Amino acid sequence: MYRGNLMENVGDKQNRRIKILMVCEAFGGGVFTYVSQLCNDMVDNFDVYLAYAIRPQTPKNYKDFLDKRVHLIEVEGFSSKSIISISNDRKVIKELRTIEEEVKPDIIHLHSSVAGGIGRLAFKGKDKVVVYTPHGYAHILMGPDRKTKIYGLMEKILGRTSNAITLTCCESEDEVAATLTKRHTYIETGVNLEDLKKQLDPIKPVRQDKFTVFTLGRATVQKQPALFNHIAELVPEADFLWIGNGELENELTAPNLTVTGWKPRNEALAIAKGADAFILCSLGEAIAMSLIENMFIKKLILVSDVMGNKSVIHDGVNGYVCHTAEEYADRIHQAMKSFPEPLPEQAYQDVLNIYNTDVMKQKYIKFYTEIASRTVESGEGGERDVSEELALLSFGEWMGYATESMVAA
């Protein structure tokens, strides 16, 4: 069940503040940082409610990260079994609808794929605005296989049958959204520069004897550790660091590559300050917080030419966009001979002007205010019946429906 004070404000609707209900099942990692910052930034202008689930990655003191004016509602049905348990998914949909009835929000904002999937089945968006932010489409981030094809089909059908507006984190993610729905736009992700500067200022850089290239994250399919390892093999005269670990860390075997494991934030920032270059060679991103932070630290940035990365880094302007291990290696060799100082400086200026929470806050205030004041267009007529039918299914049953549809196609 939900928790918190959910009483409707007294007064004329036109005079009261707009109510926003955030729904976040994946309340950990980068999504936690994004959603908690967004909630805090919006409370001066809107009444903000956060329906969330506790995850292993959720900080123990998560409430300390949130403004006390944010109304917290724990969704108990959002368990780790939520996408495979039919009975639990029905409970989640019922619980979300109960929360909606009690809060009476003007806007419902769904964060990440599970909340986006179940939420778009639970909320029709007929008398209020529903917004869905994928934080990186799972069918792109996880690489091509049967499971991700199902996720892609799910996104396509829900995009056509739901009235939700898909709000992505950058232009290239919005380009993907455009293939899935007619209702889409984007607001660039940003970091809190004041907090980041406070964290960075007292930290002394940890410098290596050699030119140092690093990355940060879980060693998973999305982050392509085998590619990072190959780059290291091609530049044996440099040191390579992988901050983090994961199920594919066994692919990180180059003799000049060190897997540090997860480090406390201060230690990770000290390594970043002392390094020369940052690589993000992933299959796709929304916009990675680590990318923006290292732009702010003025590292030389090298990224893959994929969703998210290519919106932020422009080849030869504020970093390098690479396509093969050899291209990464060539750029690193060039930088070792003559470091391209203007590129990190431009990346730093881009964070000051675009990728920060001050700019993001103003764009969100404008976005929420505008969508709350207008009627969202209905979905494609002939497909509304499918949405009504799917809304009665659990997310697990929906996955079965998507599988059958893919086979039939």
C-alpha cells in the first residue's frame, strides 16, 4: 500500500498549484540521482509526489537526498518479481490507480522501462497528462537478442496505444522515440554544478606515471568491456583503469588494464582528476552522468557513435566520436604526442551552458506548465481498443502478448 499524506488541497483548481506524481520503480543508480534532483528542483513551483520502490541500489539514507516538501509514497507492489509475477503486477496496477485517485495529480511522470510499461497500462491519460522517460531504451542498451526484440515491440505498441508523452534525455534518444510514438520531446540531462564543485574542490588528484585512460560503470553488455580491453591492448604504453566491476569483468584482461572495483565517490573522483582521458564505448546511453561529470573535470572524452553519446560529444569539437578500437587507439596516440587542450575546454563550457540542473530546471518548469494547461491528443483511433485490453493484463502477461506478436510478425 501507499504511504504519506495524500489529502487533496482545498481551493479552486485554477488557483491551486499543479500536482505532479513521479513514479519510479528503479530508484537507484543514475535514475535515483536524476529523479531525486528533479523532485527537489520542482517543489518551489509544483506539489510533487514520488511513488517509488526500494532497490538494493537505493541509498539507505535516500530520504536525506530529498526535499522535505516531496510527498513520499512507497509502492510495495514494485518488488523484484514485478515483471514476471502475474498476480503481483495486477496488484501494482491496482495500487498505482489507488494512489492516482488519492493524489489526483495533473501530471503523472513515469521513470524507466518497468514503471513506463506498467504505468502506461495503469494510466490512460484521458483526463490528465502522462509522461514517460525511459532513461535509455532497454532494447538498445542491452544489445540485440530475442529479449530486447520483445522490449522493442513492447515500446512500439505502447507508444502507439498510449496517450503518454515520451520525454527523453537528449536529441538522439528523441530520434529513437520518434520511431515509437508521435508524442515525444526531450530535455537534456544535467548535473548539479554547485554540488559537484563542492565535492571536487577538496579532492587531490591521484596521478599515474603514464598517460591514463579510464572508464566507470558496471562491466555489462551495454558498456562493452571487450571493446575497452581491445583498446587497451592497442595502446600498451598507456595505463587503463576500469572503475567498477560486473558479470563481464573477466573480459578485462589486458596487462596494462586494472579493474579497481567500486570505489567510494571521493576516491573515484580523485582517480578521474588525475587521469588524462575518459572513454564511454557503450552500446547506448540516455546521457550518462559520468560523461557530463568528466566533461566538467576537463578530461579528454572519447565516446561511441550511439544514442546519447553522439548528442553530447561532437567529433573534433568537444571530444572524439569513435567507431572502432583502432580509431580510439589512434586518437589516444595522438593525444599522447600533443594533447588537444581546446576539446576538454569546450566540453567544460558545454556543461556550464547546457548540461546542468539550473538549465534543466527551467526547461522542466516550462514543460510541465505547458502540458498541464493543454489537452493531450488522443492516440491512433483503431488501436485504442488494444490498449484498453492490455490495461487489464499484468506486465508479465503483456510480455507474453509481445512475444506472440513478434512471432506472428
